Amino acid sequence: MENRVLVVLPHPDDEAFGASGTLAKLVDQGATVTYACLTLGEMGRNMGIPPFASRVTLPSIRKKELEESCRAIGIQDLRMLGFHDKMVEFEEHEVLDGAISALLEELNPSLVITFYPGYSVHPDHDATGAAVIRTIQNLPVEKRPLVHCIAFSHECEKFIGEPDVLNDVSGYLKQKMASIQAHRSQFQAAELVGSKKLSPEQIRNRFGTEKFWTYPFA
């Protein structure tokens, strides 16, 4: 069992859809989970349905939504690293990798969860995953944690194969749905969950399994 887990993702709500059930399960099993969120998603286009945020208020709203999501999952250690939304790919590697390296040194995780670089749609996603992989690749082999990656680009399985980690999170759907719904300013919650109440079977079929790829370090 993993006893210390580090999650490195760029935006509030990235954890909700791809990993919240897995993280709730790990917390329940006794793992300490640290979530390092690089930005506050302050450049997001979505302001709620109907809109209730503005460009000025969105960062503080998304910060509160992220904190609410983490409470729903059971994450007690949330780090907000202060990088700029939609600018992660342009950050100097020394600065970005240095922040991740400091977390690895402090926490010594046995498992890291991030995005699969090149297969995660958004430039911030890919840049975050690439920074995590670069940083861990520079560690001695015996000190490298296991890395589970989230991927969802079109036909990603054609290029990286099928996911080798399929987590049944059906016992943690209450936490997962609460995490998703915490991010109420973002359209994805309404789009994926829908305006109508989903049945337990629909929730289980849609959200009951989370998939990851173990990163194959050379």
C-alpha cells in the first residue's frame, strides 16, 4: 500500500474528474496525500452556469472551490504553488522543476500522480507532466517513486497502450461527486454530471473506474 502520495496537477478541478476517487480511497487506506496545484485556473473562460464569477473574482472563487474539493476527498495537505494559468509551458525549467524537486525531497512520496506529457490535451497539463517526469528522471533509479499518469487525448491508447492501472472507486463515489460538484464555476461539472440528477447506476457507470498509465522510465 502507498503510504505517501504526491499529486501534481496544474488547475483546480484537474483532481476531481481524473483522480478524486482514487485519492479518497488512498486516504481511507491511511495514505498521506499532498496535492500540489500549480495555478488557480485564473484564466479559465468559464464563470459558472449561470455566470456568478468575473475575471476579477474568479481566482478567489476557484481557490475556495479547490479547498472544498480537497475536503470532500479528505486531502489535508494542499499546496498552491502560484504559477500562472495557461503559462506553465513557458515557465523556466529551472524554476518549475525546482518547485517539484523541493516537494519530492520534502515528502519522499512512494507514488506521484500527474498528467501523461503529450497525451493530456491542455498545454498546462502536458507541461506539468513533463516537468514531473524530468525531475523524477534526474533522481537515482532507486529513489524514483512510482508515477501514475492521467491521459485522455484522442486515441492516446493507440500511442501509449492501454492503461495498466484500473481503479475501482465505486465505493468512493460520494467523495468523487462532491469533489466534482465543488468546482461549480466550471462548465465541466454541468456538462459531465448534467443538469438532471443522475441515478446511482449512471454515476457508477460513468465515474466508477479511474484509469492511469504507469510511466515507463527508460
